[in-house]
Amino acid sequence: MSWHGETLVGFDLETTGTEPLEARIVTAAVVEVRGGEVIRQRGWLADPGIRIPAQASAVHGISSERAAAEGRPAAEVAGEIGALLGDYWARGVPVVAYNASFDLTLLTAELRRHGLPPLQPVGPVIDPYTIDRAVDRYRRGKRTLEAVCGEYGVVLDAAHEAGADALAAVRVAIAIAERHPSVAALDPAGLHERQITWYARWAADFQDFLRRKGDADAVIDTVWPVREPAPAAAPAAPTVTSAS
């Protein structure tokens, strides 16, 4: 049986912002699915320790006040999610995340921020966003989760609710495999490796596009599924002056 008929684990974060190395977890979900149906599910509400910008609250519906009153400490939430994903990977279960480089990079940054063990090893990861861009490269229109659900006939009942998004990501992954036998034919490890190449190609092409449009300094990170922070600049050497 192909990977899309086996157990898959959907993962999604809702956050304080759109920069994964800086944003914090607000809500999260891990949904175990087989045959498109939920077997078990876990969800978290975190107190991110910072104010949630109004534009982020407008997306996922969680205010700073609610997160502070009802959310658990961010370190506990990040640690539990990291341990749970690591357990699935240790058992060879693929983790599905839509735009995985965002969610996994942000989780990695949170673990590092709180001095917690890193995700290790990472994979196999299945990212319907990356796969869809590769197998249907020239399709017009948006590639948001909502739009791609529409393309593949997947119902998304509550966009930007972590559990609903995680489940929709799994169902989109299954639908892509059913439409594209070449994707279904890969084993999870092979698909993971293929996505590294697909993402790097997309990033390089997008960077070239932006530069042709006039943004000469545009840089799109080619790394998938986890971006690492840029190395910190070395401290300047002290200025030594001779005694007079």
C-alpha cells in the first residue's frame, strides 16, 4: 500500500506573526489520521509571552488576553509538540504540514529559545504546498491551503483553526497522491528527499523572478523543511591604542 493509505500525522501552528524565526506559537494541533479519518488528536493553547498583534488575532481569533489567561507556558507547549513529533518520526510515521518550512522552522526556533532538545531527526515530512507546486507547476491561482483544498475537493470547515488546518493538510496530501501516481509511488523517505530538491528549485526560480522585477537584493532561502537562523556576526575586535 502507498504511503497515503497508511497512518499520517497532520501538524499545524497558529502564531504571532509571519517570520518563523521570530514569531511565537499561539495554538497548535497534531492530528493522527488513517484513510483520511481522525484516529486521535491533540491541541494546545500557549501563552506566547509577548503581545499577539491585532492582525494575527484577526486571523486565528486568539487575543493576547485570552492566551495569557488560558494558555500554557510556551516552553511546555513547544517541548510537548517536539517530543510528540519526534516520537512519530522515530516510528517512521510521516508528518504532514502545509508549508512545512514555516511551521517546523518556527517550532525549531521555539525549542532553541527555551533551551529544549531540538527536533532530531526531522523526517519524513510531507508538505502538500511544496508537492503541489512541483506537480502542477503552471496552474494559475493562489496556493493557500483554502485554495488548494478547493482544487482537490477537500472540505476545510474552519480555516486557521490549527486542528482543522492540520487535518485538511493530510487530506490534501492524500488527494495529491491519488491524482498523481508518480507521487504515490514514492516511499515517504524518497518523497522527503524529492521535496528538498523541489523546494530549492522553486526558491531559486522565485528569487530570479523577484530580481527580474527590480528587487535586486531579493534572497529566498532554499532550505526545506527547517531553516536555520543566520549565524551571528562575530563581535568586533577591540580597538587597541598605544600608550602615550
